[in-house]
Amino acid sequence: MAQIAPEIFNGLILGAFYAVVAIGLSLIMNLTGVINMAHGSYLTLGGYLAFAMVSAGTNFWFALAVAPLLTVIVGILMERTLIRPLYRRDPVYGLLLTFGISLIAEEAFRLIFGTNGVPFSPPVHLQGAISLGFTYFPAFRLFIAGALLVIIVALAIFLNRTRFGLRLRAAVQDHEMIAALGTNTQVLYMVNFALGILVAGIAGVLAAGLLGLSPQSGNSLLMPAFVTVIIGGMGSLYGAVVGGVLIGLTISITTLYIPAASEISMYVLMAIVILVRPHGLFGEEGLFG
Amino acid sequence: MNRNRVGGIIVGVLFFLLLLFTPEIARAIHLSISVCSEVLLFTIAAMAVNLLIGYTGVLPFGNAAFWGLGAYGAGLTIKYFHVGFLEALVCGTVAAFIGALLMGPFLLRRRGIYFALLMIAFGQVFYFVAYRFTDITGGEDGMNFARPLLATRIGMKDESFYYAVLVLFVLVGAFFWYLVRSPFGRALLAIKENETRARYLGLNTDRFLFVALLISAALEGLAGAMYGMSIMFAYPLMLDWHQSGDIVLMAILGGAGTVFGPFIGALIFVVGNDLLSNIISWWQIPLGILFVVCVLGFPKGLLGTALDLMRPRKTGFAFEAQTMHGTPLTADPESNP
Amino acid sequence: MFDSKLDRKSFITTAAITSAGIVTGFPAILKSRADAADEVRIGMDEEFTGTYATYAQSEARGAMMAMDAWNKRGGVMGGRKVSFIQEDNDNNPGIAVEKARELIQVRKCQAVIGAVNSAVALSTSGACNALNTLYIDTGGHADDVTGAACHYSTFRTCHSTWMETHATGYSLAKKFGKKWYMIIPDYAFGHALQAGYHDVAKKIGVEFVGEDLTPLGTTDFSPYLTKVLNTKPDLVLVLVQGDDFVNCLKQCSQYGIVGKVSIGGPQVELEAVYALPKEARVGYWGIEWYYNSPSCIGTGNTEAESFIREYRQKYHMPPSARSAFGYISMDRLLWAINKAKSTDAAKLARTLQSVKFHSIWEGEGYYRDVDHQLMWPMWLAGIRPNGTPNDPYDLFDIVDRQEANGIEQSVSEKAAVCHLNWPT
């Protein structure tokens, strides 16, 4: 029991990371049809920006607040210049273009920050472990768990309870109609993309503190995020959360009992879900086939 | 015969002669002959991918799994069973074919983005298998094996190997040429245009897609097996989605709706890579820029754009001429001029 | 979009001009690559792009210093200058093969050195062998390079994985005790390390209280670290590499393992440790060569001293083990070419093997004739988190040394797997 409990908790944290990244991906995919292969690069960018700020002397909290915003600015620049021409076109365009961007980004990180990765530590008072009775648990992980939960809840409220969120969801259903009804779709797309990148930026800073920061570190979260989207189903926030959590738990538990199968476990899970529910657990019929 | 036909045949013959004399040309201009083989092999892989992207309208972003399966299939049989050249080639092709057989039922349940994501994910499964079964595949250290003899007697040095590759290239090119003009090819184009309509016309689109996937996988496995035997090595990166992306880029750069566009794409990619990597260590940046420029500026690829310009401006036969070369990458009205 | 005649014409014109430019310019670029002259050309096939770029660069720098030293002394084979051609294999074994062929066939290199990544070393070794060219694996550690995949034309300078596990195994047992816990990455390198340490355990009676295989890219070592705390070993062997290594050590700090259980492992590199966060700079690790230790470079070793001094002057940082690999490989290669008065691979190989020599470490070494592995000592060092007051790079505190003959597989064991296949 003492062995499984921290494992489950870690699985939940990992799953929350996947869910948050998947939500960002999903937001962009649902509305615009662009599969953002560069999503991992935004995670890494957030991490490196935070690292640069902390190295320059600011504290971690400031970096956590500001780095994602800077990442969003970069994201919006990308969106307006490169990605906008691809909206609603054949998905292969978005896939290839963002793949190209991810290559450029990875190499740029390597040139600017070095190939070996950089040391990025959580703030001093978050280091160290807290006793949870039956086991020790790193304080930083608890913080991350809380932060990710806050992000997910905030997103849920934004998408389901605000007017803007309503327009976003309406646009996913029928973007022509919502334009006809008077919404400025360009602004909508931009805000949607920015939201996806903001989430990625925050996750990136958190991930950098937990998992380490190197030119490829964001990409390691990308593939599981894709699988999360497939399992959870596109167009569904709940799906991303449930999918992410499922994957996180599957990987941690498999790691404990059958380590050799742990990477493949999420693909096995995906295969099972696809066989049983081809649109993912909460996916909606007709969205992107 | 119209002017375009004659022009096409002349270009074809010149092209073939160029390839035939490539070893001599390569020696004269100080280019390694095995790089020339590499170009042709990647062309075959890009053609295989082209069948799915340009003619069927699906996104095979996990296709490198077949390339890698071909190499590992050949390599494993050479290393552990000491087979000859042709046997290894067949085994590699069959390995890729089986890979597609396994993947197919899952992939075919979805289309569009889902298909792409699923294929990426399944491609990664094969990558992990190669990585994991260290005792058999050598894991991340890769697997080295000798280049087997042809018909147990003929040694295959780099130059004779090139001619073997050339023979395969001509066969595959001819096969592809006729495939896209056959009823099967037409059916694929119809599915690409509008799958629902094709289904209402009575086509079992799932079955056509599956066959296209199998053919594509087999061709790519064939090329991968040859490549493995060229470098006498197989390694997990061959199965990775970065490799998939490179091959898809070659297909699109050259022209996804054309038969020989992939050659242009492979040529630019392989030779460009070779030259650039000696000059700068950060050549992934120009590569990424190439992706971006290609997608935004040349959606039909270089050959596609060129063919577009040279096409006779006759309204009645426009569709005929267009379908001979495949339709442009997207079928939606917003991007067509 | 394209329906005006002007557009079509201008496109064709542009295409024609571009093609003409390429066709005429292209061979000019390529021809300049093949001008041979009367020099001896050594090729380097390295991972200058990608995750190992820093190591590749160190190896190249070391090799260049050795080459410069020889050229200053008058070159080889009666005054012929040595030149060095570097090609980037992008950490990709397929490209490494193509580059090796290019170096040999197009750029007319008479020998090739290089590699950081084992897969690259293996593929390059095979490619050079097919072209009957001498190849020295500077930094690829996989046992197979001088084992099942050995060739008469392949030599290796860095230590093999077997040597790493045995050197560190003996030293760590001596220093900390014989109850060990092992955290092993679940891929080829990890399995090789595991097998090596099992052999050490057999030889000196080590007990494994626990062994865990961790998947690729494990970011979370807490399950294993909690087990470590519970089983109370003398030492936890951390075999994971790269980013996993950083995470594991960080978490060792977070979980309070540092101080309770000793931490050790097969090897660590100066370039990597320098980039580690302070809380990860812990443990005792195998070191293949170090610039600031009498145990390593000896006292009064003028060759080592001038190597270190000149390297530091030129590059503003001390040479690392990687630099040493490059230096030693190039130095011995040129020595062999000079001695054999030939660049024929078989002649060179016979000249290079078995000869005992002194170089930039204390003691002698030789490339063993059964497998062409360089037999030289290996060291164990603790990490000084902050270096020394005068030198932030002085991160290693060498505490032990193991001689080559005790740490590699015996001649008879190797002869069973390695068949050099000399040409008749």
C-alpha cells in the first residue's frame, strides 16, 4: 500500500500534465483544424524564458507569471503570420508547418541555451519533501498538482460559464454561423490560439522545474498529449482530463509491475479505446472524422 | 499525340539516361555514389507516401514505421538466418506489409486528423519495439549486418548496388504510373475528392483505403530494406516520426499529386542535407524553414506548380489533365484559384 | 492565379537560370572538396549536431591539437602535412555511414576517427571496414565495437562499457561496501551496464538488495527512491543517463537520499556535470581521464601538461575526457602512419596494435591485439559541487584508480566473440 499510494499520486500528476497539454492542443485543433506539432516547443519556450528570467535575478513566482505571457506573445506572432493561412484547410498543412516550426525551435534552443539542458530548480522553499504520514512527498510536486488543478478548473469555468467561452464552443460547432451572427472570428481564433499557448507556457514552466529543461524536453510531453486527445475524444474538455488521468495512471502502474511495457501501455490503452469507442471516450461524432 | 505527351516522353527518356550514367557523373562531380542510391530509395519511399497523401487524401505521418520495418526485416534475416540479397529484400517488404496489416483495422475506423494521430501513435509503437528488444534488435545501438550476395555469387559493391536500386526505381516508378491511371487509382482519387460521394456510388472505401495502405507500406518497406542493406545497419530512429516527417516533406516538396514529384523532393532533401550539414551545424533551421515555405508557398510542390504552369489552358479537358497528375493537395474550394 | 503568360514565362526563366546555376556551381563546390595534394588526410565523422554536440566538439578539439603538434614537428612520412576534415553525422547512424563513405571515397581521407554515440560508432566501423580503411572509435562505448562487431580495421580509444562497470564496481565496493541497489535504464546501454555489474558482483561478492528497470524518459524516480530508503543499501548505483540522470539526482536530493545512502555510477562527463544544478552534483562516478589529478596525469608528464595548458589557452576551459579521446586517437594514428610509412589499413592496424606507449596519463597503455581496445586505467571521482576557488571547472575529486588489465574481459574471453578477420 505504501508503495502504491505515492505511485498513484504521481500518476495523477503526470496525467494532469498530459491533460493540460492535451487541452491546449485540443483547443487549437477543434476550432482551426491545425494539429500543432510545435506545441511541445511552446512548453520548452516557457521553460527557457522562465530560466532566463530566474538567471537574470527575478524570483520563481515572477517567472511563473510572466514567462507564459511572453510565450503567448510569441504564439500570437506565429499565429498571425504563419498559422492563420492554414485555418480550415487540409490538416496536413498545419501538421507539416508546425512540424517545421518545431524543428527550427529545437535547433534555436540548442544554439541559444546549449545542447545539454540547463539547470532549473524550483524555489528554495518548495524544495524538500513533506511527510504525508506513510511516505514522503516532494513539496514541489504537491504545488504542481495544485497548480494544474487550478488551471483545469479555470479553463472549465472559462469555456462553460463565460460568454467568450460560449462563443468559442459555438464556433467549433459552426464557424460560419457565428461569423454571420456578428462575432469577429479573427479575434476569436487569435484568443483561442493564445489560450492554448498560455496553458502550454504555464505547463512548460512547471515541467521545467519537475522534469528538467533541455531543447527536447517539451516534445516528450507531446506524444502522450496526442494519445490523450485520441483517448479522450476531441472537442471535450472532460475527455482530455479523463484521458490524461487514465494515461498517467496506466503508465505509473505499469511501471511498477511491468516496467518493460510502460511506454507501450498508453498505446495499448489507446488501441482498446479506439476499438470500443472510435470517437474516444467523450468525443463528438463528426468532428474531424 | 499532343505536344505535352511528346515532351513528357522526351523528358522521361533523358531522365532515365541521366540515372543510368549517374555513377560516372557522380565520380566526375565528386559526389558519393551511395548518396545517389539514397536519393532514389527515398524517392520510392516518398512515392509510397504520395499514394496516400496525394492520391487517397489521408495523412500517413507514421509511415516511417514501414521504412524501418523493411530495414529491420532485411537485417534480422541476414544477421540470424544468413539469407541472400533477394530473400532479404522480400523479407523486409513482407515485414512492412505485415505492419500495415496490423495497423490497418485500427486506422481505418477514422479519417482526417484522427487517422494522422493514430498513425503517428502506432508508428511510435514500432519504434519502442525496436528500442526494447535489445537482445534481438540491438536496441538503440542499432543492428549491423553484412551486405549479402546476390544469387549467392555476386558481391554488391556500392556501384553495383546503385544499379540494383535503379532497377527497382524503374519498376516502382512504372508500377506507380500505371497504378494511378488504373481503375483502382481513379477510385482512390474519387475517395480523396469526396469520400461520402464515393461511398454512395458503391465503392467500399474502407477496402480501397486498406489496399492503398498495404501497397504504400510494401513499397516503403522495399525501399527501407534496400537502404538498410546500403548502410549495412538498422537503427530505431528509422522508425521515428521525425523520419516520417522528412519523407512526407519530400513528397510534398516535390509535388504530392504528381508521380515523379517525390524524386525532386528527395533530391533536394538528401543532397541539400549532405551539403548543408558540412557548412553549418544548425541545419535543422533551414530544414524547418523549408517545411514552412513549402506549405505556405508551394502547396502543390515544385513539380506540381511547374506542371500547373505548363498545362494547356483548355477548359473542357482541364479536369482530365488535372486528374492524370492527381489533384492538388487540398480538395476544398477555399484554396483553389 | 497563374493564368497570365508573364507569370509562366518568368517562372520558366527563373527555373532555367537556377538550374543552370546549380549545374555549373554544384560541381565547383564539390570539386574543391576533393583536392588531395600531397597531404595525409584524416577524416572525422562526428555528432556535431544534436544532443552530443558538446562532446563531439571536445573530441574534435583534442584531435586537432594532436594533429597540430605533429604538423609542428614536421608532419608524417617524411614531411607530409596532415590535414583534418570534419563531417557532421547529425547523431544518425545512416548519415554517419554516408559521411564515412564521402570522407573516404570523395574527400580521399586515408583514415577516419570519431563517434560519441555507440550506434554511430557501430555503423561507421562497418562502413570503414567495407572500404578497407582504418577507423578509430574515439568515444562510442558499446562493448560490441571491440566485441561481436569488431573488425581488423577498427580500434577504440575510450573505455568499453565492461571496463566502466568493472572499474567503478571495484572502486565503489572498496569505498562504500557491498550492499547495492541498482536503478537501470531499460534499454541496450542499461542492460549492458546491468550485466557488467552482475559480473562484478560475482567476482567480488556484492549483494543486490534491489534492482529496478526504469523506462525511457522516466521523469519520476520516487517509487525507486522510496524503495532505496526502505532497503538501506550501502550504495545506490544510478545507471540512467542524460536528462534522466539529472532528474534522478535532483530527486535523490529532494528525497533526502544524499547523506543516508552513497550514490555512484559507471561514468559522468565534465561537460555534463558543469551543466548540472547544484543539488544534482552528488555522488561518485567513473572518470575516463581528468586534467587536474596526479593520479590521472601523473607528475612531470610534460605531454599532458602542455596539452592541458594549450587547450585551456585556446578554448578557455580545460580539456575533458572527450578531448583526451580525440587527442590520443589522432596522436597514435599519426604515429602509426609515420611508423608504418603507409596508410594501408592492415599495415596500420598491425603497427598500431600491441605497442606500449606513454601519453597524457600516468602509466602506459596499448591497443590490445585481440580486440583493438585501448587498455588504459580508469578512475573514480567524487563531485565537488562548486569546483575549487580558482577553478569552477575543477569538479572532480579523484579518489581511486583501476588498472586496465583488471577491468576488461580477458584475452580468451574476447577471442571467443571477436573475430578480426584480417585480409589475406
